[in-house]
Amino acid sequence: MNQKRVVSIGAHALDAELMGGPYLIKAAASGAKCSFVHMTRGERGNKEKSPEVYGKQLETEMAAVAAVMGADAFWIGYPAGNLPSPEQIVLDWMEYLRQEQVTTVITHWRGSLHPRHILCHDTVTEAVVRLRREGMAIDLYYGENCEDLNGFIPQLYIQFDDAVLETWLAGLREYELFRGGVLTVPYYDYYTTMAKMRSIELGILPYAKAFMVSPHEVEVL
């Protein structure tokens, strides 16, 4: 696997870290430069705070979360609810991935209940396809997300241990959203349980994270 420059791209704050956290933690520990990339901040998602106030909070949290996991954070700059055309988003992804010389991309699977997750999947995938045609060698994986499970079939498993789990959770807790201060989604329960279940599927205790890849192969890393 080509892991010199690894990014996990999510539609909103928290998505990239939930999908790619353990992968990026392990890649960073092996010497790769890693980034959590956000299409939007998701600043309209807090009913108790204005988008301006919550957006700034999320930017601070993004950086703090990434730092705990040995990575950095980047927001491409789109305000929630006011995105450019899909074609422009593709071009912006291409510019970012080309400039950063990215070798591995993680993003949303398309089988999602959230339109922004689908848009992120479509535009990131198209950007990678076009860059491959230019000659860039980029691996593309789709991370498991509790909102993107329609048709999600695990094809690659990343094994990780207690230390990686604790680093992942410590980073995620930097988000008020993950701690339950914004929504009542049981993120902690879901992702810790799935880490155990995915490891049981292959008998690779204690934890594993599932991804979709192409071609369809099952690997244990």
C-alpha cells in the first residue's frame, strides 16, 4: 500500500475522523504525513449556537482532534448550505490532492442517508479517477460510517490495538459533537462496538476497522 501521504475526506467535521481515524493513526506512526480533510465544517448543526460561532469552534476542534491522532486538519472552505457546483468541487479536490501529492484517500461510501455524504463520495471519487488518468498513483478507500451503510461490504480490514483505540477516542472527544453536547447520536457506542465486531469477523482481536476498496479483495493489515 502506498502510504506516504494519506488523507481522510469527510463531508462535515467528525466524518473524516470516524471513517479514517485508526488508519491515519497507524500510518502517521509509520512516518506518513496524514490529514483529516473537511468539505464543510457542519456549522449549522448546533441549535444552541450561531453558524458563525459554532463554525469557529469546529475549526479549533478540527485541529485539536487531528493533533491528538498525529495528523493535521484542512477545511476546503465551503460554507455549509452554500456549496459550489459538483464540477467545481471536483476541480478543487483535484487541486488539493495534486498539490499535496496524496497517495491514499479515504472518503464516504455512496450508500448514504445524507445527501452531502453522497456528494462528497461522488466528487472525491471523480477527482481521484481524473488524477489517475493524469498518471498519479492514488489508492481510494471508502470508510465505514454509521450513516453510509447501504450496500457497504467490508473488503479491507485494518487491525489495531488498545493504544490506537485510546488515541482515536481521545482525539474524537475533542469534538463537542462526539461527546454528545450537540446531538444525541451514540457515536462512542457504535464505533467501539463495530471495532470489536469487525475484529471478530476475521478473528483478529482486539479491534479492526472496515473499508471498501477496488478491486474486491479482503486483506488484513
